[in-house]
Amino acid sequence: MTKQTRGEDTRARILVSAEQGFAQTGYDSTGVAEICKAAGVSKGAFYHHFTSKEEVFLELLDRWLTSLDRQLADVAASDGSLQEVLDGLSKMAPQILQEAGGQYAILLEFWTKARSDPKVWQSTVAYFQRYREFFVGLLANTPGGGSMALEERQAAAGVLVAMIIGLLLWGALDPKAADWSCVTRTGLELFVRGWQGKGLPSNDRKGEQK
Amino acid sequence: MTKQTRGEDTRARILVSAEQGFAQTGYDSTGVAEICKAAGVSKGAFYHHFTSKEEVFLELLDRWLTSLDRQLADVAASDGSLQEVLDGLSKMAPQILQEAGGQYAILLEFWTKARSDPKVWQSTVAYFQRYREFFVGLLANTPGGGSMALEERQAAAGVLVAMIIGLLLWGALDPKAADWSCVTRTGLELFVRGWQGKGLPSNDRKGEQK
DNA sequence: GATAAAATACCGACTGGTCGGTATTTATTG
DNA sequence: CAATAAATACCGACCAGTCGGTATTTTATC
């Protein structure tokens, strides 16, 4: 093993162990010593590759966001309709939510730390927004969606993102509380139906009561 | 001031300061000394009234859940329809979300700590479920809702709760990102429309009518 | 291609400071 | 003079980060 690859390997092992630690017990309660032990590496090696524990965290966040961007770009490039994209999301759901119980639990850590760390906050909030804007664009392509006021589309897109956030959080916290992929599918279905019925003034103003 | 009232006052001040601290900077980064200082109280007083920092946290959680139960009971007792209840929620939203940026930020702390503390986890998860079950009951009272399979109602109720969770989290994290009461209203509207259109195979299969 | 020099990867004992919690003392009330 | 409430000084565990030193690989020189 050449020197360089060895170094890269060590670095990678540290990142993996840190991610596991953060995901399982949180940033604060995961000590550097612990990470090192799990990675089979000394503290010296740790601080050889990273200047601080926080730097490790930020790199993990960065990697996560990058992969997210890639996924988003993929979906956006496919140029599908709302229905298609949400169907796609539906299909991705089981896999993502599967991981949510395990590795994706680090999501919670990102959101938690966003409160105290401005850098993390900015990144976190920014990708919420990015997702929302993405959906705003999508909604404009639905029948009647183009004529909708921007605010309405923004609000609806916000709802969608909030729903996804909620599902991820709840799913990560309590994977066995429900069949999450089923709930996700239902949520997206309801959303689409609600949105498509929005133009029509039918059932809302006077219609039902019970 | 009698001895007893003095004690109660001290105790209350500690709780308030602790809540503020936890909400603003999180459980871990809020030291006991800090809480005491904010409350204008000594460490001795703190440990006179509480056996540990964690006990304070659990009491705050307990109070929060109790008040939540009360609200839930109120709404349930009113025996309203889905529409009415969600309208009620819509009206409560501005107030709650107002506080979300400030005091309700402690919600995040509860959810965070739920990951590492089994007690907190149990409580947290339990009230998610309780809320969901509440909505399941409500959904049964909608036109056509009674005939719906239990799983469908559960999934839909889960969606609703997830949406609310997402809105609270996002709203607490970034109060200025949107007009949250508007987004909430939109979300509930979309949900109701989506749910009421659910029985009918209308919009997506073939034509449309109601 | 041998050898010296430099750079890189790594080790682990140690430190400085933080923080939850305790022990002891002092004040206040009934 | 009890007994409760509150203040102060202090302890010990823990932990992020440091530092002096070693081992291994690469580069330079002849």
C-alpha cells in the first residue's frame, strides 16, 4: 500500500466512524477518542488529517449536501411532470427511509447543530429552500399551475418540503411506528390530488359538512 | 414572603431559565451555572430543588406534554368535524408558530434528546402516535371516511402529523423563510381537498366531477 | 543503486479547562 | 431552636486539542 493511499484510507475510516458515532449518539456525546478507537486509529492520526472535530462534521455535512444536489440535479434533468417526479420520490422512499433508521439518523444531528452553528444553519436552511424552489418550478408545470399566484405555489411547495422533513424526522426517530413508504406514498398522493383540485372551487366553500 | 412561596418561586425561576437556555442553545451547551445565573440563584439552590440537570429537563418535557394533552382533550371534546378541527388548527397556527421561533424551539431539544434518552424517546414517540390516533378518529367522521380501510386512514393521519412536525421544525429553525401561518393554512387545505377527493377515482384516472 | 535528507503518516501521554455534582456553611422562617 | 432555603467553595471526571517523538515512504545527490 503506497503512503498516499494509506493516508486516504485512514481519513476515510475516520469519516465513517465519525458518521456512525454522530448518527448513533449525537455530535456532543461522541468523543474524538471514541471515533479514533472505532476507526482503529490514534488521536495523532485524527489531528493529522483534520484540524478539529467540527471540521469532520462539516465535511460530512458537505458530502451529504453534495450527494443531495446530485440527486436533485438528476431528477430535474429528467424534466418530468409533477406526477412523475413525485412517483419517482415515492419509489425512492423505501430505500431512503430504510437508511433513515440507521445512517440517515445523522440528519437529525445536522438539524440539531444548525441551531447553534451558523455555518451549519446556513447550509441546512439553504437546502430546504433549494428543494422548495425546485418544487415551485414543478408546480408551475401542472395543469392550471402556471396561472396560480407565485405565493400559492411557494406555499404549496413549502408544504411538500415540510411533509418530507416531517416524514424523515419521524421515520428516523421511530422506524417501526408505521410503514413509512406507504405513508409517504399516501402523502404524495394526497398532495397531488389536493393541488390538482385547487383551481376548481368545487368542494370547498359551501359543500360538505357533517 | 413565606418560606414556601419563596421556595416555589425559586423553583419556578430555575425552570424558566432552564427552558430559555435549552431552547436557545440546546441542552448540552446550557450549563447549570448558566441557568443559575440567569435565574438569579445559586447552585446550591438549584440542587436543593432538583437532583440533576436532567430532572429539570424531564420536568419541562412533562409540563409540555401535559399542556398538549389538555389542548388535545379540549379539541376532542368539541366533537367537531375534520374541517372544523383543521380550521381551528389553522387559527392557532400563527400564535404557535410565533412562539416556535422563541419558546417552542425547545421542541427541537426534546426531539434531539429523544435519540439518546429512552425516557424522552418514549414520551416523544408516544405523543406523535397519540396525535395520529386522534386524527384517525377524525378522518372516520368525514364523508366516505368511515368506509375507508383503517390503514388508509392511519397513513393519511400520519401524513398530517408529519406535515405538522415538519412545519414546526422548519418554522422553529427559520422563522423568516416563509409566512408560516399561510403555509400551514395551505397545507391543511390541500390535505382536506386531497382526502375528500380520495374516494372518488376522479381526477387522475379519468375526467372530474364531484 | 546506495545513501542521505526531507516529507509524510502516525502514536499516545499529557494538559488546560469545562461542567455536573457535592460538602459545608450561612441565612431565614416558624 | 429546629428545619428549610440558599450561598460558596470545591471535587473529580471527562474531553478537545497539543506535543514530542517514531516509523515509513519519497526525493535528491552522488
